[in-house]
Amino acid sequence: MSVSEASILAAMSKVIDPELHVDLVKAGMVKDIRVSGDTVKLKIELTTPACPMKAKIQADSEAALKAVPGLKSFDIEWGAQVRASGGGAPPPGGLLPKVKNIILVGAGKGGVGKSTVAVNLAAALAQHGAKVGLLDADFYGPSIPLMTGLGDKKPVSPDGKSLDPLIAHGMKVMSIGFLVEADQALIWRGPMLHGALMQLVRDVNWGELDYLVLDLPPGTGDVALSLSQSIRAAGAVLVTTPQDVALADVVRAKQMFDKVHIPVLGIVENMSQFVCPNCSHVTPIFNHGGGRKAAEMFGIPFLGEVPLDLKVRVSGDSGVPVVIGAKDSLEAKAFQEVARNIAGRVSAQGAKSMPLPVVQAR
């Protein structure tokens, strides 16, 4: 039996993307089919280079192709094209028109490692090959300059009107900390915060980005409200620690994002457990499992848990995220898993808000 492009498309239409819940053909992920006798070459284009389900998609695709009558061999090329997501057209004003997905990282209270999660999330996505920006929107405690190793460096303006972001670890970075002295306290009211935030969003030359990660200030203040009214966010990630006092604040943060109509992508439990480096004994210093319990209570995804370890603190102080400086550590692998899960959620969120392309056989 001869092999045709139609038979290949029919086989691939039986492979379902577990995040998008649609088949690969309907999702427009099957590209460049080239049939030559009893062999075929094709490309599968994932919706993110950090796809958490690539292994399953690969296994299912290979099984589907092996079942095609007459097909003796096949060669799959893998690629990725991040798609924009988040509620349709951008708000009036056209802010960040070249940024496909904006991910907010927030917490109901301070001290839970929100900035640590934000910088490692951004660095992990960049490691996968995505174009990534990191915006420090925590005006009262900007820690991203230190945690990215940029310190007291200053951004430059190419035209006197806009700023070029600084570059660190393969990502574009901007923070209010680059623009004020390190010992200067910012005593700003809501309108001043809004104005400064809009300048960092509007007047920075972010260029084309797959993901812009925003490190929000803790709590439920003006910054999140300003963002909800000004930009199109793919969603928010809530960071917590396992103890009850932190989880109570997650409830308030979730309610805030619900009120401003920003979808919550899920919950990350930071400082989950301490694993002894000498004997591997696990100690739940701040309890354990509270983040998963909260996710189940809200009916939202649990994105992962990050162990408590000295390497994370050292990496933050040294300006090299742990996913880069200790990439084989348990902590780095945990952050990588969190990043993949978030990328998958963003892709799924985008699939809800736009029609997917359909591939036809030639």
C-alpha cells in the first residue's frame, strides 16, 4: 500500500496534545510532510520549547506513524513556536505588542521566595531557547539586580526617550533598582507607582519576547490592579510556603486576581522540605503539602515544589540563578519542572482564547 500525505495526516490526527486537548493536526503542529516511497519526514512544532509533555507527544507520534500501512521508516524533526495567549486583543494603547505572553509572579505576603521563583522561572525558560524578559515590578524591594548579577549597572537610552534593558543569563532584565540609588527608599503613593510601572512597561525596548516574567510586589496592592487595566496577561503564578499563615495569604491573592480577571496558572510551594546533603533525610521545616492542598481547594494546578537548600540562597546572592549555577541539583530540577509546567499552562490558556489553525493535505 502506498504512503500518502493524507495517510500521514490521518495518523497524526489521532495524537492528542495533553495540554491543549486537541489533536496535533488540528492544532497546526504538524509541518513539512515529505513522503518518499515508503519513508516520510515531517516536523512537529510544539507550542513552547519548554513543553512538559514532549516525551508523551513523541511516544504517541511514533506509535501512530508505526501503524501507517506501508510506512517503513520515518524521521521527526522537532521545533517550537510560542503562541500568544491571554484574552484576545491587547488593551487600548498597544502596550508590549511584540510580547507574546506576560506571566505575573505574585504572593499574598513577603518572605516566601517570590523573586527567587521569578528569576529562576525566567532563566529556565531562556535555557530552553525561549526569548525571555524579566521585569522587577517590586518597587519597594527590588532584588532582581542582585539576583541576576547586574548589581549597580545602569541601562542606557539610545534616543533619550526609551531605555534598553540589561542582559543577564540570556534574558532581558529591567528593574526600578537600576534607576535609583541602592540606599534610596521609595515613598510613593498609588499614582506614582502606576506612572513608574507604565514607564518600565512602555518605555523599555523589550523587542520580541516569547515570555515576559513580572516579579510583583507582595500583597494585594496597586501594582496588580494597574497591570490588569493596562496589559494582556497570560496569567499569574502564586508562590507560597507550606505553613498555614502563608496559605491564608494565598487565598487573598487568588481572590484579588479573580476580581481583576487575570487567570491564575497555578501555585508553587517554595521552601517545601529540607533535604540533608549528608544523609538525604527529609525534614519538613515549614510543614509540607500546603501548596498542593490550596491548589486542590481552588481547583487550580499545582505547579511544583522547591526544596529548601543553601544553594538557592547562595545563588541568589551571587547573581547566578540556581538553574544555571547548580543545574544538576534537586533545586534546579524542581525549578525546571515548575517552568515546564507553567509554559504548558500558558499554552493551554492560549488555546482557550483563540482558534487553532487547521492543516489540510495537499
